Amino acid sequence: MRTTLRGRVVTLTEVGDLADGVVSFDGPRLDYVGPAAGFGGELPPPAAEPPIILPGLIDVHCHGGGGFGFPETDAEGVAAAASYHRGRGTTTLIASLVSATETELRDRIKVLGVAVDEGLLAGIHLEGPFISEHRCGAHDPQRILPGDPALLERLIDYGGGRIVSVTVAPETANFDALADVLADANVILSLGHTVADYERSVHAMRRGWRVSITHLFNAMPELAHRDANFLTAAMAAAGRGDVIAEVIGDGVHLADGTVRMVFDTIGPANLALITDSMAAAGQPDGRYQLGSLDVVVHDGVSRIYDPDGEGAIAGGTATASEVLRRTVFQAGVDLTAAATAACATPARLLGRSGEIGALSTGMRADILIADHHLTPVTVYKDGALWNS
């Protein structure tokens, strides 16, 4: 059955934005994207307040939501978390794990792999265990391991093509061998949770098949103008287009002004908006888990439980549509630029830019319809209306 949508269409192609545009499909792929005046079929009447029609959002770094976390829940919980995010506009979701033992990671890969095969998830991201204990963030220090290429190769083989990215610190042992394993498997090398110096960082950013920066500014040294470091190298590499930098634009991990700064200096084509969300996304304040660690959420901010004070930030609680909305309305980023970082750039990072991340004839009918506040109204995945 044909579906024809009319409104402001943010195509993220050379066509640009269409103030009165149409997106039409009869199946999993788009067969018309263009101005309403050029559409040959029956048109819906123009709305007094036209909806905003966007490509489905793509989140390449997410630990869960809706009360369930990917590093610790069962298959039913994985499906619930993925469905929660899809119902709010994230049509392509990568499930992120945290540092863990080989046995624990294999168990999680097995559970998540079912959701990948069913199309609820688009892949698995291993955040660790080969990261720095000095910037562990919300990772259990007891589960951080020195770089072990044989272990990484076993995990990737066990994943059977479902692992799409791995976060590694440039200073971990055997870094070059780890990078080779990832390149041979066409897995994204994501650099982060690090205290690497500038020279080692520059070297690392030249090693991958495809390279990203795990949540820019977070879990790395601050920018210091007399002490070039990992962040210095990362911002320069992203500015050149050599890497794609993840940005958590939720108002907690980064100030809104910082988000605006990276858009204006690095550019949306080299930034990927992410949530880094965990089980508490969409849930009330309270106690949660993130892998093996206890987490407390207060005023929507999740932190590692620490009886002696304020613990480290432990992932986020926002959805991708909330991050997009904040980037536009609080950080003041143009909608097309923000949507590029929420859709087109992560699609390119995943090597799927000809299929998802934009609205163009022949591409997947993954669509988010939002109101003028960018609040999700309707979601389509592969041309099917998503009812969560």
C-alpha cells in the first residue's frame, strides 16, 4: 500500500530542504522524493503547520533505554530497549557494551546478535576492554585489559560480522596489532578513554580502516594550548575529515556552547551525534545498572554510585531525537547541519551512506516525522509504520 507524506522535507542530499516536499514509497524503499508540484500521484492536502520529514536517526553509540541496558539485560530486554529508541525516531541503532571479561562479552554478543539478525539492531559496539584505567569513566577498572590482539580476533570471529566498531585507547599494549585486526575485519577503530600523548594519538588516527573518536571531550584530557594531547589531535583530524567525532549533545556531557563550537569548527560532515544512553533513558530517577556497576540517576543525570561523593557520569538518558532537538534549539545549530550529524555522517561512518541517512529515491524508507518542535510524531522503518 502506497504511503505519501507531505511537509518540509530535509533530504540531506544535493536537493536540499523542500519547503513543500513529498516523500512516497510502496515497500521498503523510497520511490519519490521531491517537490509537491512535481509529484504525479494523489497528494495529501498541505497542512496549516507542515510536519518536518527527516531521515530516520542513526545512533552509533547507545547502551540501552526504556529500562533495559544492552550490557546486562536478556533478549527480551534488548528488544524492549531497541524498540524504545526506534519508536522515538532512531531507525538504525548500534548496541554498545562496556569493558568485560571474554566470557561476559561472548555472552552479550550472543544475546545482542539475535536482535541484529532480527533487524532491531544494526550492529554491536565494543567500548573496551582495551582502554585506559586512567580514563575509565563508567567502566569497571577490574575489567579493563591490556591490548590482546588474539582476544580481539576471537571476539570478532564470534560476532560473525555483527561487531561494527571497537573503542581502543591509543596507548594500550599492542595497539598496532589491534588496529590491524580491526582493519582486516572492516571494523571501525574508535579511539577514546585515553590519556595518549599527541604523537601517539596522531599515529593511531592514521591506522584504521575507518576511524572515529569515542565521545569527543569525554574520557580524555582537556584541551590545553601549551600541551598538545589526544583531544588536540582528534579535533584537528576531525576538522580535516580524517576521522568522524562522536558528540553527545545532551546538555550533560557537553555544554550547548561547546556543541555549537564543534559544529562551527569541525563541521557536521565530520560529526556524529550520539546518545551514549543507558537503561535509564526514558525512565524516572533511581538506581540502575551499567554492566557490573551500580548507577544512580538524579535529575536525569546518570552517575556511578559512589557513597563518598559524586561519581563519574555513566552514559546518558536522552534519545537521539532529544539530542537533535537540543542541538537545534539550545546549541543554535541549523536543522540541516544537526540532521547531517544525526543521520548522514553516522551512515557514512557505518559505510551505508547509499542506503540510509538521507531521503532520496532508491534509499531505505527509514523516516522520522516530527512537529515544528522536533518532537517525534511518526516513525517508518523499511517503509513500515513502527508501532512501539
